[in-house]
Amino acid sequence: MVKAVALLRRKPGLSLEEFRRHYEEVHAPLAKRLFPFMRKYMRNYVTAAPFSPAGQEPRFDCITEEWFDDMEAVRTMMDIYASETGRPIREDEKALFDMAKLEYFFVEEVTLK
């Protein structure tokens, strides 16, 4: 299993409510339609950042987790994303996210036993 994590900040001018509604009603369904082989797609909306300086907003609005069977599935997702078929999700990302602050990486989960 391969897990990817994205740290996402909403595009300036979007309220948190607009961001979340658009993500859940437009972006996430689009991702599931384009990438039906994604095993799990979780959005974690930041509700508080207790260690941030007082009055400072969290650096990210959502932490997204994506699970794939293997790196071949990830390559398939990347190929679709880069193709003409993936154009709608790329355009939607530009309308939804502050692309300059987006961070995307692969992680290894370690569970305390």
C-alpha cells in the first residue's frame, strides 16, 4: 500500500465554508470519478492550531490522505492527472487551492503497538 499526503491552503478570497463545501461537493467527487482505483481518500479539515502564535491562522486548511495499492496505481493517477482527461481537476485545483502553498508527498505509516 502507498499513502500520499497533501497539505492544502484555500485560495485567497475563499471563506472556510466555501472552501469546504466546494472541496466536498465538487473536487472530491471529481477525484473519485477520475481515480476510481484510489483505495481511500480522506480529507482532514483543520479546526484549531493550538501551538500557532495567538491570532495567527493555521498554515493549512486541510490535510488530505490518499491510499493506493502500489506505485503502479500512483503512476496511473499521475498519467491521468497530466492528460487532457485530468484537465478538469487541475483547473479546479487552481480555483480551490493556493497552489504556491500546496505540499504533496508520500509517507510511511508507523503505528504504535
